[in-house]
Amino acid sequence: MQYGSSGGGDTSKTSKLERYNSYIWRVNSTKLLQASSKLLFRVTLLVALLLIFFFTLNYPPLSPSSNHAALHTSNSLLSSAFYGAGAAWEKQVRRSSTPRRLNGFSVLVTGAAGFVGSHCSLALKKRGDGVLGLDNFNSYYDPSLKRARQQLLQSHQVFIVEGDINDAELLHKLFDIVPFTHILHLAAQAGVRYAMQNPLSYVASNVAGFVSLLEVAKSADPQPAVVWASSSSVYGLNTQVPFSESDQTDRPASLYAATKKAGEAIAHTYNHIYGLSMTGLRFFTVYGPWGRPDMAYFFFTKDILHGKDINVYVTHEGDKEVARDFTYIDDIVRGCVGALDTAEKSTGSGGKKRAAAQLRVYNLGNTSPVTVGKLVGILESYLGVRAKKRVTKMPRNGDVPFTHANVSQAFRDFGYKPTTDLAAGLRKFVKWYVGYYGIESRVKKENHEQSADD
């Protein structure tokens, strides 16, 4: 009896255990099925989104008139993610580019965080024009200086979009938001010597980037007038002085010069085919506060203050001192604004030329070449420090030994007349430099007293 009773109890326990295991198996199977379903749903959604994105980019609508609008409508969410989170970003773009004066311009300034770009943006904004900046903040020189310029512009309600001129979608989006009346195109890979280290950056920025910008401008309705920065470097090995716009410019001495000359040819093409109003400005050695650290006057100042040797170059033939037509930034800004003010409207619409359009090129210089040795002497007097000069032959890196601008055409057409000589301009630069870098104690007291009168 006890054995039979004991056997019945074991059977009951076994049955309960089997039922419990079966229950656990069903619960786990249900959880596994639910998890698998969620995973499958997410994978399917991701694949669908990728397919939509792929077909949107590669198979846009066939109608040419609706192609551009459809592309941007389908990608609006994507664009918002890339370019500043939608409505708030667009509001900043519109606010910055809206003019405050009657008949004011709405200007897209490329390279707005750069030396010339920041000064021009500020001047245009102060007189009541709408200004929107565009800059990629590259590291060719210290980006913190560009960020400081950006902060200065922000304090005057100038918004800079962080992006590249080769980003066609970003450019189209900006033109969708703002009917720009003008483009002031100053973005470029600068510097003659750096081209020997990174030549492709010059082609990407100065050639491809310019084409990307003009491709968007030609399709805009209305088309903006375009003012853009060429360079005195296009005169290359020209020996006829002073340099005039009619002089030969087909012998560039550097890749930088070649890309700027290519830009002038590209401008002619878009003017001829699409009716874009194009004005090129050949800058001559621009200097001043907030300048570029790769320029001689800037790194001379730094090296003199730190007791380092500086190279004063002479020519290979005749040991003549290198001389430049140094042009103060305020004079350059007046030239840029004058070119904008006298730029005629483009004659095309939606990529089609309606009539002949304005095509111009001007020198913007100071008309008074100064030797590098004299520049160093002026800096020594303001800094109160003797430079450790090392006279050496000019390297064969594309630099030219002499520049001298004839600005008669710019004077005739928009009253361009430089007013700042090198001594006065360097005094203002030194005042900014020692203040920005916090080294006032190194500079002679009388320099501060003179600067206080500015």
C-alpha cells in the first residue's frame, strides 16, 4: 500500500512538471516571436527608407520644370537634418538676408568668415543690406580666427551657414529660401606657396566650387548679379608696369594664379551662355586687422615679437628687393561695395539667356608698391623690436617679385580711390594684433597713444 501510494504521488508530480515546462516553452516562444516580428519590422522599414532615398536621388521626375522642386520636396526632412534643423534654421537665413534699407540688396557672401569676406559682410550689413554668409571653416589657417570673425558678424546679426560651395543641394536650398539680388563670391583656396603641397584643394575650391555656385545662380529666378574675387596673381610673369586689365594674363607663375585665371574664363562662359552679370576683382596683396596669418606682414609681426629670424627676399637676377602693392582692407571693401552698387542685373531667367549681360574685370590695388624691407622697418618702429633679418634669394615657388596696380578703370566706373598708405594701415593692424593676442606690453607706448586717435 505504501509503495502504491508513493508511486501515484510521483506520477502526479511528473505531470505537473510537464505542464509547467510546456507553459514556459509557450511563453518563451511567444516572446521570441514578438521579438522577431519587431526586428523584421525595423529591418523592413530601414530597407524601404533606403530604397525611397535611392530612387529619389537616381530617378527624379522626367519633367524638367518640376525636377528641381520635386527633388527638394522629397528630401525636405533630409535637408532639415543636414542643414540646421528645419524651420528655426530657415528663419535665421531669412532674417539675416533681409535688407533693412529701401531698395537694399540681399547678398550671399561666400567665404564670409574669411578676411575680406568678414569685412565686406559687416560693411554691407551696417548700411542696411541683407547679408547671408557661407563658409566651410577649413583648416588652411587657424580656424579659431575664423570663428572669432563669425562671432563678430553674429553680434551684428549676420548669420553664416556652415557649408561648402561644392554642396549643390545646400546652395539650391539657400536660393529656394532667399531671392538673392547679388552674390559676392570670396570663398577660395588662397596662398601661392601652399599649392605645391596641396594642389587639388585649389582645383576643388577655385574651379569646381566656382562652377557649382554659377550652376545654381544661372538657374535662379531672378538670377543674381555676381561679383567675385580674382587676383593680381593672374598677371604672372608680366613685366609691363603698372599692371592694367588689358595686359596679357596667359603666363601664370603658380597654380593658384592658374585657377584664378581659369575662373575669369569660366565667368566669361556663364556670362555668354546664361546671361549672368559678372564682375571680377583682381585684389593686390590685401592687409589689415583680422587678416590672414599666412601673409608676410602677419607672420613677420609674430616672428619679430618672438625674436625669430625673418626672410627678406631678393630677386635671383640683380638682387633687387621684392616689392608689393599692399592694399589696406578698407580700400578693398570700398571697391567691393562699389562693384556691387554698379553691377547691372543679370539678363537670364531659369538658365536661359534673354539678352547680353554685363561682363567686367577690375584691379583693386593701392598704386604704390613698397619693398618688403620697408614693410619690416615700419613694423619694427610700431612694435619697438628690432627684427632679425635674413636676406635670401626668392624661392622658386610661384611668387612674383613685383606687383603694381593701375586702378583707373575702377576709379572711372565706381570711384575707387585708395586712401590708406602702408604706414597708416600697418599701425591699425598692429593695434588690432596686440589687442587680439593680448601682447600690448610688448609694443611701444607711443604706438598706443597714436592708435587711440583712430
